[in-house]
Amino acid sequence: MLDNNVISKVKKFALDNFAKDDIYGFIHVERVLNLYIQLGTTFFHFKLRNS
């Protein structure tokens, strides 16, 4: 999984530099990150079942 230190630095940068409602703010970044994690997990389980 991702290093929490990296996530903390990205969150601090986003909160310090972008408006709360900005599409590039951390809330958007976190939503995209969670989506990619979910897609990767689903793909991994699919590959396990079909191998």
C-alpha cells in the first residue's frame, strides 16, 4: 500500500495550495486514489479466480 508519509505530504500540499472546492484539491485526489485502489483490488481478485 502507499506510504502514509507520502499521502500526508500530498494532503498538506493540496490543502495549503488549492481552494477547498477546487477539482485539484486533496478531496479529489483522495477520491481518485481510492478508486484506483478499488480497481486494482478488483482486478487482482479477478485474476486470482481465473488463473
